[in-house]
Amino acid sequence: MKELAGDGVPVTVACRVLKLARQPYYRWLDQPVTDAMLEAGVSRERAVRRAP
């Protein structure tokens, strides 16, 4: 998304084409997800999928 905005594509247009809401994008810009947070989320998802 940042790359598209850097190339002159408005965020509104990019979000519409990618079928993403703008609010989460701007929230992510303000508070980026760290690698540790991402890994924790992936681990939780894997655990949930393994549960019967």
C-alpha cells in the first residue's frame, strides 16, 4: 500500500481496488505490527486450527 501511495496512487483508490477498508490501513501506519506480534498471531492461529 505504501508503495502504491508512493507511486501516486491515492490510498482511497488502492483500498477500493484491493477491497480493504481505509481505517485499518491508517491505524497500521500509526501503530505498525511488529514481527513479534505477527508471529504470536500466527502461532495462536495454528493452535486453534489443531484443536479438535
